[in-house]
Amino acid sequence: MDDLGTLSPVNVREVWAGESRDFTPWLAENADQLGEALGMDLIHEQTEAAVGRYSADLVFREVSTDRFVVVENMFDPTDHDHLGKLITYAAGLEASYAVLLSPEFREEHRSALSWLNSISADDFGFFGVVLEAWRIGDSLPAPRLRVAVKPDNWGRSVRAAHVNSEPSERKRTYQRFWDEFLPAFRNRYPGWTRAVAPRKASWMTFPSSRSGLRYSAAFCRSDGRSRLRAEAYIDTGDTETTKAAFDDLHLRKQQIEEAVGENLEWDRIDDRRRSRVSLYFPEEIQVTDEERWPEALPWLVEAMGRMRDAFNPALQELQA
């Protein structure tokens, strides 16, 4: 073919004149691009977050776990100074994930991040992300974030099994369940989540169109029974506004339940900050009932979609 363009690299300084003045604000507004690279659903929390006498460039929150992700940017090749700052910021902010972002990674810093991953506890990790920009012919430059270093989650699962076999066995079962759920979920609802790593916990959480409400899939105990549910999880960070949001949605109860196609369980949880609205799998089930996964997995995928399709119009009405 003669009509193909040529892909050529662009110096990042031609795209963003300055790292702190131009690139950091751009990344804060484009958390989805970093989330796509890391396989996480991210929400921007803070820019220039104070840590002692210094400040971390960016702090994000992972939707699924509420864990912090701290990012240290640089436009030059990696150096000891920025790597040390990244570790300091991660410790000071109690972040679960730390990201060093640079156009060029020196081998010693790749090795250092890999070593940090090898000695880190489960559900903590370090990423090295290469910042690139490309264009085709005379097109506008397009940014690309390419992961060069990431945690070795599989290796950690093996090590954990030797430390405490009983809890780890259940965690591995959760991980296998979500490992089957996530591809089906992403395929059924493209663009809903960027999460690619299955959790070793009883739940996974996914974003909604409104801050303060998320959609969760969870194994739980309800009324003394082992259950599986799809839920709208409401938590604005403040009890008063959380309960107000729940009450606003409850006023639309008939509209929402008609859209779902069945009755929901509305739980205001007055003694806690959070509230939830749940749709339950018809029968009791635990994650260890693996012979029932072929029945539970498609139900959960469809139930999550029904919940989102029912709640999103109500959320849009409230935003309006």
C-alpha cells in the first residue's frame, strides 16, 4: 500500500514546554490515559501534595480499592534524586502504588524499581512509565504512556502461599473468580473500566458518571447468608451528603427498579457513612462454590450492566 504514513517520535518538550507548568496539569486532567497504561481506574486527588519540605507531583486514587497512587514526573533521563523522592512521597502519603514517569529510563533505575517490587508486600507496587509523543506525517503529536516496569503480582501470590496457606488459598480463589469475570465484563461493556488486574478480595469496584457513587460486585454476608451482589455504593466522603444522595435516589426508586426489572434492597445504613442499593444473586453462594461459577459469572456481568443502566439516568437528573 502506498497510502500509509510514517510514525515518527516527537520530543516531549515540543508538546509540553514545561514539566510542572504544562505536563503535570495535563496528566491531572487526563487520568484516564495513565489509568489505561497501568490497568487502573484513576481519579485525580491532588497536585503538588505536601510531604514534609517537598511535594509530590500528583496523587491519584484507584477507584476499585480507594488506594493512593503517587506519581513523580520528570522530562530528563531518570536519576537517583527523583527515584529517592518517589520512595519518600509514597511513604509519606501511604500510597499503595508509586509511579516514576520519564522519557528515558536508565538501566540501574529499572533494576531498582524491579527490586523494590520483589521485596514489597502484596498489593503494593512500583511502576516505571515511559513518556512518549508520536506523530504520523504532519499530524498533531499524540502522547503515549508505556509501562517499562510493573509489579510481579503472580510471583507474590506464590510467595504468600508459603507464609499463610489458608487465607492465601481463599485470596487465590477470589483472584481466579475475578480473573474470569473481568474479561467478560470488559468485553460486554467496553470503556467502563480500565482495570485488568483481578483482586484477591471479595469485591471489585467500578466508576460511575458521578463522584460519590460507584458500582461494586461483591461476595458478602447478608441476613446471615452467603450472597453475591451487584450494588450502587454511595460514599461522598461525608455522612450528610451521602445520606442526601441516597435519599434523592430513593425518591426515584420506582423508576430505577422498573429499569432494573426487579426489586432492589435499599440500605441507608444510618449508623455508617456509606449507603448502598443492591441486587442479589437469587440463591446463596460462596466464592468457593466453583462448580456454580458458570451460572454466577454471567449473572453478575448482566446484573452490573442493569444497575448502571438504571442508575445513570437518575444520576444525570440529579446532576441537572
